[in-house]
Amino acid sequence: MIIFHNPQHHLHDGRQEMFRGRLVPCHENPSRLDYVLNELQRRPVGPLRQPGEPDLAPLHRVHSAPYLDFLARAWDDWVALNPANAELDILPSIWPVRGFRHEAPSTNFTARLGRFSFDSGSPITAGTWTAALAGARCAIDAALAVSGPAPESRAAMALTRPPGHHAGPDFFGGYCFINNAAVAAQTLRDAGARRVAVLDIDYHHGNGTQTIFYERGDVLTVSVHGDPRTEYPFYLGYADETGEGEGRGCNLNLPLPTGSDFATWRAALQQGLDAIARFGAEALVVSLGVDTFEGDPISQFKLASADYLQVGATLAGAGLPTVFVMEGGYAVAEVGINVVNVLQGFAG
Ligand code: Q9C
Ligand code: ZN
């Protein structure tokens, strides 16, 4: 297991998010990754590397050019509006919902912010773009490490934040800006895997990943998550979303009720892995969120720390070149233990 960690993750450091009607400290904060790195010092599972400067073509295949341009310039545009903005996070507050003109030519910063986002929980800060872009490099390098006729490794991880699976072709939200799992899957395709599966085991539905690949037949997307009838992101993640066009039959949602325990969750995971085997995937991307943990402050499943060892072993059973991509998990003191348990269980 080669781990590509994002040395610039701490540059994304939001002060506050809108949560239950008020601004609260961000759940998605730099300490999360520091806990994982600390646990990896105690229990190494393979070499730790920084990303290099890979070709970013896969990033540009999964996100639109206007969106990436917006993200790259957002902070400078924000501070140009008013120098005092340098002390403030950027949070959207208006969106073009039904009946509004998504492509309206408004150049107003707030209008553009709403056009490229879907919630008010995902602050953009001075270093967000730098951190997110370094994360995409981790995803590409991790995918390349398991690719080709003589791969360097059977498995690799993009250990990064901000997370990615809620980010779509041209929108951010759910603490996510660049969809690292989608970037990894596209990299695997470009490096020769004919069919790739993305298995999303974060507590929340991977709406961004689903949307990016929804009409593609070369990437199967599977997500096990809290039922969107009650759980974020609410507007996507139902079982009847199965793909369209070329992608018909290539999206599998496995929503589970609030409070589901490990036995229930593991049965859904097995269903997902069976679908991946039937699909004939030649490589696997795992969107690894550990917000399925019983102590997670914003989620409602009941996995215990020891269960993650079994999760890793079960994933290894798929027998595929595998790229892990770090997603959610907000019980910060246990995030390191839970993530490293998955990796250790995978390694066997
Ligand atoms: N009242 C990830 O785990 N906020 N994103 C929920 C509920 C958004 C989670 C607020 C949760 C996003 C990557
Ligand atoms: Zn999550």
C-alpha cells in the first residue's frame, strides 16, 4: 500500500459552516488528516509519499473548465471585492433553483458562487484551491501506482482533504471541491483499465461521483449510504437511480435506514461487491469515509472501530487493483484508528 498524502491539506481551513441554522466550527478540519498521519506513524501500512506533478488531464475530464477556473480564482476575486474579505470565509447564500436561469450572464461574485455550489456548509478559504489541487495530484499518482502492465503496487491511497465525493462536474458542496475519486477512476481508465468501479462507503451518498459518471458505461458507481429520505444530501441517492443512456444499469445505490448496524451494512457492501464483479471491473476506487462510525457527530450508522478491519479484508477479497480515496469521518480522535484499520485489514 503506497500512501500519497497531501502536504498542503492544512491550507484548506474553514472557520465555520452553516449547520442547523447557525454558523458552527467546521466539522471538516485539518486535525482529521493529522490524526490519520499520526496513526500511520504508529502502525505503518506502506511507504508515505508526497504527490508529484502528474498530467492533470483526468481532472479536466471530470470537471468543467468554467468550474475549475471559478475555483482557481475565487479567493482573489473575493478579496478584490473588499480587502477586508481576506479575514472572512466565502460561503454561498443563493442558488438558481427551479425556474431560475442557471446560465444567466450575471457576473456578480455571489451569483457565480451560487451557480457553482449546492450548500452553505462548504467554505472556500485562502488555501482551498491549492489544497484541493494537491489532493487531485494525490488521486492521480495513487491511480498511476496501481496501473499499467507492471504496476508498482496492488493498492494505493490518496490521503487528502478536503474530501471529494459530493463535488460534481461543475459544483462544490458537502465539504468537497474536486472529486478525487472521480479523478482516480478517470486516471485508471486513461491508463488502460477498460472498466472501473467506484465503491463509495462514506456515510453520505456520493452524489457528485454518481452525477459525473451517470451517462457513462465504462465506470460503475456504487454507493452504500444513509437513506436520503432522512439523510444529507437528500436530493439524490435513491435506489431507483440506475444510470442513463450508455450508463444505464451502471449506477447502484444501496440506501440504508438511520441506525443501521454492521451486519446490515456489511450485507449491503457485499451486494455492492457482487455488482462490481458482475460488471467485470478491472480496477476499483474506494471512496473511504469513516463517518459510518458509531461515534460520528453528524451521522447515524453503528460501525465500531474493530469492524473496519473486516471492511478492509472484505474489500481485499475483490482481488482488484485498488485506490483508496479519503472522504468523510468527523469523530476526529477516532478517524486515524478507523482509517488505518481499513488499510491494515486490506493488507491482511
Ligand atoms: N444537518 C462528507 O462526509 N452537512 N460530507 C450536514 C446536516 C453536510 C458530509 C448537515 C455533510 C457533508 C464528505
Ligand atoms: Zn460523509
